[in-house]
Amino acid sequence: MSVTTTVLVLPCPLQGHVNPMMILSQRLVEKGCNIIFVNTEFIHNKVLSPMGNQEAGVTGGSSIKLVSIPDGLGPDADRNNLGELFGSMLNNMPAMLEKLIEYLRLKGGVTVSCIVADFVMAWALEIANKIGIKGVLFNPASTAMLALQCSIPKLIDDGIIDTHGLPITQKRFQLSPTIPPMNTELIWWANISDSITQKKIFKVIVHCMQTLELTEWWLCNSTPEIEPGASSFIPKLLPIGPLLRDVAEEKSLGQFWEEDHSCISWLDQQPHGSVIYVAFGSITLFDEKQFKELALGLDLTNRPFLWVVRKDSDSSNNVSLPSEFRGNRGNIIGWAPQEKVLSHPAIACFISHCGWNSTIEGLSNGVPFLCWPYFADQFFNRTYICDELKVGLGFDSDENGLISREEIKVKVEKLLGDENIRLMAHEVKKKLRKEIDDGGRSSENINKFIKWLKE
């Protein structure tokens, strides 16, 4: 009788990290594994809420069990302060994770045989090593960003960054001859404006990079087909991307907000290739001025648009629509079933913050991008989309740092009038889809990983 392999999956508590690790968990379940999916208590409650608080968290026999451990912060702490959050997790969660694994074994009769840890949670590899089970890293960002992190000691030695991770001078540098040159402005952890947070996050990155020799595999949501140089730079890399949801699924597990599926029937009413999809992920915040320009810019395009405006409970995102906004061609919703939207034939382009998940989902559906990065690696992803893959355009801000309504209108028209961008987007889609088809490289890598898990 074969013993079922139980894998403990530990994402960083951000929507863009939970999503791909939930999709990976579903792939592992399809291959016969059981999953213990461990969120922080704060995120666990968020994830249960859109599902009507089903405690096990999964319909259909529950091969994915949702559990939680505390992040070490008080109930009223600001979890948008990532320096505080990451530091607290590093100090408090390792002991909690060890206790959880022991509790599962003694009380639940469940023996965890492998931990798959998000890059930010790579301290969990030390736990796996200590208790004698397998440990694997999962990188939810681009492979180029992982290559950048692997190069931290060399970047310090070469005088590109200081010991706090900050650029010493503004210049271009190259990680290897096969990776396109980067500008110091694209070093993601240096893009964090608050210097205390920046130093804390850099410290966590350095700690996590030191644990990486404890694992045999570094899984990533990418493929050598679109990142050849960075993929060959990292010897232990096992590319398994693009990690995409099954769009036939009723609900996407792991969402922090309830998805509004009414937008799909609205899209059904729109002409083919006509709708601008506008979504900025789970973290982006706009001030009143910029929000107004965006609203009036969408009006000016005179095209149908589907715009995701999060209704955050912490009131930090409660900007209001300007009185002169007509919006009569648009549909504004709180949270979208994004992959269903991007695969819909009515979508013409994607105004995006360029988080890696959104990037991968847009590329996999052949949708051209208008790039509006907000934070961290999103600035690198913009240059990658526009300059390397040539499937999008960036916005330019005015002398006040605002992206104006006129700029929005001009760039939408320029993008949708560019046949080359549309053709390139279609080519990239074909390449990515081939990777996850039966016999494709990513599909084979998942099989390779499963075989190693069950050895």
C-alpha cells in the first residue's frame, strides 16, 4: 500500500505569494499529495472569509488543509509595514512551525515529509533540516530577481551596493553575460522609500539567502522560455511556471477578498478585444489626485473598461471617484477572478502594477500591458515587459510626478494601435502555454519534483 506524501506549504502572507503557492498545492494534490497550507493567523482569517469560513477550507475531500500560526505581531499592528512583519515572522514563527509539525504528528497522525517555503520564509528550511525532512524553496517573483538576490555578496564586493543593500552610485551592471544589464534603480529592495523598512527587509533577504544551501531544489513560477539567461544562472532552479488556475473552477482558493464573478457576464456583452482591464494588485494605494486622473483618463479613452478598486477594511484605500467622472462605459468591482478576466476574448489590454503573478497571467493569455509599477520588483518587471519581451508600454509621469488623464488616453491609443506588440504578446502566450502542456518543460519538471518527493 502506497503512503501518501504530505507537503507543508508556507507562503509569505501577501496575496501575490499565496496565489501561486495555492496553485502549486493544487498541482501536487492532482499528483497524489496531501497539503498542509500554513498561513499566518491574520491571513488565514482573510482567506476563510470569502469561503464562508469553512474551517478545513477545501471542498471535495479536502486534500488541502488550511491551518495557521501567529506572525508574532499584536492584533492592531500595521501589517502593511513589511519590515516589521518580516522581522516579527523571522523571530517568532520558526518555533511555532516546529510545534505545529510536532502537533500534526502526535495529535493528527500526520507526518510531514517536505516543507515548500516561500523565499521570504526560507528560514523554514532550517526547521526541515533540523527535524530531518526535505525542504524546498519556492520563488514567487521572476527568476531574474532571484539571480539578483543570489548576487548580493558580489554586488557588495563590486561596490555596486553597500552592506545595507543601497546603491553606492547610479549605474548599470550585469549579473552575467546572458542576463540583460540592469540599472541600480531596479534593485527591488532599494525601491522601498522608508529607510528603516528597507534595512529590515534587506536583512531578512540576506538571512534567507544563507539558508539556500540546505535545499536541493529552488522552484520558480517562470520558465527558461521567457527568462533564458537568469534560468541558466541558478544551478538548482526547477522552473514550473506559468502556474495558472483552472479557469473552469467555481472559486479561487486563497483569495483575501471575495471575487465578483458578475464581471464575466458583463464582459460577455462587450465587443471582442474592446475592454481595458485595470487592476493594481493587493498592495497599491493611490492618493486622491492620482486616483482622479486615472478615473478621468479612463473616461477619456471612450472605451469600455473593467476596473478593480479594492475596498480595504483599513480605510487606507478609501479614495472617492471625482464628481465629473461619467464612467458610463465602465464596470467598477472590488476584486476580480483575474485569470477568467484575462482569458476573456473581450479584453484588449491590461493596465497593471506589474506584480509577477499579474505579469505571468497577462503573458500567458497574450494580453498587451500598460505598465504602472508601484513597489519593489514591479519596476524591474515593467522594463522586462516593455524592453525585453516588447509586449507593453510604460506610462510617463508629469513634472508633479502624476500620470495625467491625457497620458493615459495617449498610451491606450498607442498600445492598441501597435500591431507588433499584439503579435509579440501572442507569440509569448504560445511559448508559455507549450511549457505547461503534457511533455512541456514545466510539466516535466513538476513530474521530476514529485518523483523526488516520493523517493
